[in-house]
Amino acid sequence: MAKEIRTIGVMTSGGDAPGMNAAIRAVARACAYYNVKCIGFYRGYQGMIEGDYCTMTARSVRNIISKGGTILKSARSADFRTVEGRKKAAANLKEAGVDAMVLIGGDGTFRGGKVFSDEFDIPVIGVPGTIDNDISGTNFTIGYDTALNTVVDAIDKIRDTASSHNRLFFIEVMGRDAGFIALNSGVGAGAEEILIPEEDLGLDRLLESLKRSKRSGKSSSIVVVSEGDKIGKNVYELADYVTENLPDYDVRVTVLGHMQRGGTPSCFDRTLASRLCVKAVELLLDGEKNVMVGIVNNRITFTSFDKDFKEAHEINKELLRISDILST
Ligand code: F6P
């Protein structure tokens, strides 16, 4: 029989994402609702290893739903990859009376969680939080929607100056191994071309498309490039290549960088975080463990930690075709 859960721990790990505070709030409030103690660990696995934690009550998470970042801070812990590190974490959890954990993060967080749970028999539930949206088992990760809106807003602003000067802008967006942000923001902002790691469109095609744009009388052009693009050149090299081959273009580069990870979470991300985290607490109380809660077709789903979360979360390549048509 599963052991009784009296205290649940929560942490945020990996790259921060808008909506993580809404997620922490939902864990703390659901614990309060079910009369379970809640403990928050700082800096993800590192705080578990160092015994850096605080008690969280329904009131201690007041007014954080609208805040970006994570009040529990986040980190990528190298120490947790060692068995010594994980032993320390397990000992600290025991001392704090923590019976189970909610882990908010990406696939690396879940991989660590599975090893830890198997080694020390501590039930864990994963909640997907990353702006990259690159986790299978869920249509959306917490932070992705906000990041998309941030990117579209930034591209709209760049478009203003691009069109005032008749310029071509290469705009690099985040997404280490995945083009979700690039593809969706590119369509949303009306980019002329979108370069993503999932599809190598080639340099010739890019030049052809830019020549076509020029001929059609466009006053500005935007090319959105995912940081993980596989075309073989980084965004600056791409800009140089186009300048050499199409000297009529006045080219500029903007790397949006970490501003994509900050800011007020959208309503969608707050609601997603709230739904997933209430379910995470309820699953632990029902004796479940080692699954990630996700959302597929607007229904909550569970995916075993045995799954490779990086595997085939398919990007909607139809959007490339749509973008092609609309950039005529
Ligand atoms: O995982 C989210 C992400 O923002 C990626 O898109 C990006 O490559 C990476 O984190 C950057 O991480 P950091 O600067 O925190 O090491």
C-alpha cells in the first residue's frame, strides 16, 4: 500500500518560464485545501541537496500568480547527477518530513526525478515548465504561450523600424533543439521566412525567397531564426551570407535572448499551471508517482517517466506551408 502523504515538496528547475509562480501557488494552495503541509525548495535540485527550503502556506503564495520568474529560483544542478548529491537530497527531504515531490521543469528535470525516485522510493510528479514547448506528452508547456506573445510583440516593434529603413532583419529566438517558438511567432508576426531545426530549407531557397520579396515590392523583410537551426550558420553568419549574395539588402540582426523568458505570464499560462499543479497534488495523494501531467486536446493526461520526453513532440510543419503562402 502506498504510504500516507502528509508533506509535499515543490521546486522549479532548469530554465525559468513565465507561469512557474502560478504553478508554485497552485501546489501550495492545493496542499492547503487537502490539509497537507507544503515545503518549497530553492534552486531546484541544488536546494534539495543543500537543505535550502521554506514552508509554504496558502497565504505565503499570495499575489504571485501574476509574476514572472520563479520565487523559488531555478538552477541546473551538476551535483544532483552524482549519487552523493542525490543521497544528500534524500536525507534533507527525510529531515524536512517530505513524503513526495512536485517537480516543475523540463525533460532534464524529469530524468533526474526518475533516477531519484527509483533510488530512494520517493514519489514524484512532473509538471512541464519551459518556454521551448519541446516536451512530448503535452501540447503545451508552462511559459510557452507567454514567450510567444513576448516574441511577437518584439518582432512587431522591429518591423516598424525595418519598414522605415527598408531593411531586412534576421531575428534569433530561443528554442535550443526545437522550432516551436520560431515557427509560431514567425507566422503570428508575418515573417517572410522561418528557419527551424526540424526542417533544413537550405541557403539557396532562402536567397530565392528574399529575391522574390524584393521583386514583389516589399519594403521590409523579417526572417525568424530558431537558435537551434540546422542550416549550418548562426544568425550573424546568415546575415553576412545574405549581404554578400544580395547586396541590395540592408541587413541587421537582433538576438532576442533571455527577455523571452521574463515578463508577466499570460492568462493561458496561469490557467495551464493551475490545472496541472492541482492535478499533480491530487495524483500524489492518490498514490500515483513517476508521471508527468500534461494537457492534450484540452484534457489532462499522464505520461510515465520511462518515456523519452524529447522524442517526437511533432512540430506542425503545415505552418511552414501557411507561412510560405502568406509571405507572397
Ligand atoms: O530551456 C529554455 C531555454 O531558454 C532555451 O531555449 C535556451 O537555449 C536555454 O534555455 C538557455 O539557457 P540558459 O541561458 O539559462 O543556460
